[in-house]
Amino acid sequence: MSNDNDPLWRLRHALAGMGLALLASVFIAAAAGSALATLFGDSYGTRVAIYSALLVYVVAGAVVLFVRVAQHETQPLSAARVLRWLASLWLWPALLLLTRRRPS
């Protein structure tokens, strides 16, 4: 059985990079949620709401990015590539706006 025919095998670099970036984003969202909650009264409910909103934002970004760029990710996984995925997860709306094709 050849791994070249398996679509998950071909996407292994993108899956691993996205997974590691999402894992790091959980901790970043927790820290950001805690920091932002102090600005809005620092109640537990506020902290949970901000953390949840950040997680939804990052997971939505992961889906959008994976659909748009995963098939092009062929380089082996490295720390720099994981950092690129991580930055892309947090900046995905800007990336979509910048890469939108302009009508001719």
C-alpha cells in the first residue's frame, strides 16, 4: 500500500502544523482572556466569555486556513512553519483580505 494515494498522508505537514498551532493557541487564548477580563471587571463569566470567543475565532481561522492553504503545504514541519501557522491563525481575516483576488 502506497502512502502517496492517501490524502491524509499528503496533508500530514499541514495537519501537524495546524494541530500544534491550535494547541499553542489554547494557551494564548487563556492568557489573553485573563488579561482582557481584567479590563472589564475581572469576573469569572467575563473571563469565560472572552476565552470562548477567542477559541471560536481561532478554530474558525483554522478551518478557513486549512481549506484554503493545506493542499499547498508540502514543506516538512519545522518550528518556523509552526510559528507561521500560529501567526496565521490569529491574523486570518487580514490574510483573507490581502489575498482576495481583485476583479480585472
